[in-house]
Amino acid sequence: MTPQAVDFQMRRRTGHPDFLDLPWDLPLETWRHDRMVDVPRGISRHVVRFVRYGDAIYALKELPHRLAEREYRLLAELDRLFIPVVEVAALVTGRQVGSPRSPESVELEAVLITRHLDFSLPYRRVLGATGSDSALGDRLLDGLVNLLVRLHVAGFFWGDCSLSNTLFRRDAGALGAYVVDTETGELHPQLSDGQRLQDVMVAEENIFGELLDVTAEGLVHHMDPALAAEELRRRYDGLWSELVQEVAFAPDQRYLIEERLQRLNGLGFDVEEVEVSAQGGEYHLRLQPRVVEPGHHVRTLQALTGLEVQENQARRLLGDIARYRTELETTTGGPVSERYGARRWLIDVFEPTIAAVPAELRGRLEPAELFHQVLDHRWYLSEAAGHDVGLNEAVKSFISTVLPRATAPGLDELALEDR
């Protein structure tokens, strides 16, 4: 059948096909095209179809113009904030079949195009997989909770958090969760506690209903819908508290700052701001978390200090810079800029630590790795002593007890050659 003349506008992000060979003159539900493929997907209130271009599969969702514009913008914004979301590719609007003045003209809904997440599955396929058990259900909840907390840290109110609006992908034994649908979402500079708790309540209700459905269909037998909904809230409250709770410590327990920064880094969050107040002879620490961007730590550390290190090393060094900057602010009684604090840390802390290594032991560890291990050593010594032992004592102990046992690069190869 010859396609009808159709007017439309397309906004497309670079790096994706032009999609111009698709039948934009037809409603999505009537498409019959060589590029169309079947892909496992969750339940959607809108018509969704999938097309293939080379190795990439794209999801096309038909919905009203206003909602499509809004979701296109929100998905792009969440991606910019390093939130795990499906990649938005294009938006097609203004689809008008026939002359606008003709009574036979038809205005079709907009189409949002996103790239399908490779190796991802909807929750129904995850829970219905062969060998699915309670541990897999736990990982599903953990993935969704981590995603919801990351969204809330970024200031995003989802409004319809559910398993159906999420895709899951295996990630080193865990399940990574990705936002698929943001129709009801709102992006704010910061969420109130009321907005967060409303989002969690909606998530509880949706998950209860979704698990009731899959249980009734016989897809899953190892998850109680009511208990799973309660567990989602418990895990959310625990993770959120870990990020924002205030910690009190004595003046000689400043190593607890480093410990707290490490825990947040391990959860996938960075620290925007460190706030320390003194009350009644003890310090109170509050942190402002933010979502970590890929490669962020390496780039940030290099910009601040000129050091070129690996990602985990950079994360650790930046944590120590934040700790040292807090000490400077406590000592001086005034604010210290990030750049000035990093420069002072480089001169007063990092370089003297590296310079303290005797000539015969240099080269056993690269500088960033050596400093990282010194921080670990300081933490262990401080925990055993019950107070902060200080960097100088930790460096001396590390050089005398740990560094001599470190294998110099190439030593094993040289030993083999001598045999």
C-alpha cells in the first residue's frame, strides 16, 4: 500500500538512526514493517513497538504530545544527572496525515523513541526465569530501592515507581535497575520528606499489586506480595538513613569522617558537602550525598591536584581531601574553597607521605596506591587504639611493617629469569 503524505517533526539525538524509513503516516498499533521485532516487555498503558537497526533495538511508544515532550525532556535530564535510565533517541510530533484543511485529515499521537537496554529484562521475565528463587527476589528489591534512592538524591519525584516501569540487568551478582517510564515524574532542586515518602508509598502499592498478579498467574511462588512491599520500605529507609543521618564523634575520632565517606562511596554516592558542628564537646557530621558519574573521581582529582590515578584510587584520595578540608575549616573557623583545600592537602599531606618512603623501598607501590594503603593502615590502627592515631604515626608504621613486604614491580619476572 502506498504511504499517505504525512507531515511531522522529529527531534533526534546524535548517534542514532534517522528513523525516516518508518511508516509515520500510520498509528503505531497498525504497523507492519520489516524492522519490527518482538522483545519481552512489561505492561504499558500505551502502544509500544520495537524496531531493529543493525545491532540496536529501539522502543517506540505512542502517547499524547504533551506527555511525550515531557518524558523526552526528563529522560535526557536524568541521563545528564547520571541516573540509570533508558537512552532517549528521538521524539516525533505533529504527525498530520492529509491536508490540515481537509475533513479527511488525521492527527496522530506523538512517538517517543528510546534505545532498548541490551541484556535487560522486565520483572516478569526475571521472576519467571528457570531457577528463580528468593535470593533473586531480594536482588530485585535491592535494585529498585537503590534506583529510587538515587532518583531522590537527584531531586526526582517518580510519581509511579513500579516494577513495570523498570528494566533489570544482571550486574556482578546484583540486579541493576533502570528507569523506563517518567510520564508522572517531576524534577526538583531537592525533594521534601513528604515527596519522598509519597513516592515510597506509591511504590509499595504498585509492587503489592504487581506481585499479586504474577503470583495469581503462577509465575512466582517465593515472594509474598505484602511482605515484599513492607521490605521495600524497610530497605529504602535503611539506605536513605545511611546517606543522610547525622553522626556524632569525639575530637580524637576524626577518622570516622573517612570511614563514613568510604561507606557512601561503596554505595555508589559521592559527597557534595560536608557539614561539621561542635556541640557539648563533640563534633556532629552531616553529609550532602549526590550520585556518582562514571569517571567523575578521576577527572575531578586531576583537575584539583594534577594527579593521574585510577577510579577507585581517585575516590579514596578525594575522600581524604574532603576530610582534610573539614579539618582546615575547623581550625581556621571559616570556609575553605575546594581548590585551596586540595592544594593544601597535596602539599601538607600527600607529598610528605610519599617523600617519607626511604629510597630502597620506593617503586614498590605507585604513589596513589601507597597513599591509599596508608589510609587503610591508619584506619586499622585507629580502630584498634580507639582514637585517631594521626597520619605521621600511620606512615611510620606502614613503612616499617607493611611496605617491606610489598613486591616490587617486575621482581617475580626477574626471579624467574635467574633460575
